[in-house]
Amino acid sequence: MAEYKQKDGSFTLWKNKYKEDGDKKPDYTGNGMVNGKKQQFSLWINEDDNGDRYLSGQFKDPYKKKDSPF
């Protein structure tokens, strides 16, 4: 089976299985490619004052664990 390669300008999201009611964690998380660079994506399902639901999100450089021993 061929390895999947993310296309530039696309992303994939999965439901966040660690989100609990009332916390601020994103509802969906995933990854994608922006201008040839891998990015980490987060998406929240929100509700405005009128009760209408909308989506908001962000993308940023992937998390990198620091090599510091402290």
C-alpha cells in the first residue's frame, strides 16, 4: 500500500478524544500542509449569543519536545 502524502493547502482533522465538557481543548485536531510546510490544526465548535453555531480554528508549527533536561 502506498504511503499517504498530504497535499499542499489541505488538512485532516479527527475528533479530540481527550476533550471533556467545559474544558477549552479543541473539538477537533489534526495536521496539514500550508505552503509546503507541515502545520498542526485545531478546530472549535462555538455558539454565538443568538444560539447559532459556528466553527473557529487555528494552525501553527507542530509541537516539538524540548531537548532540555530541566
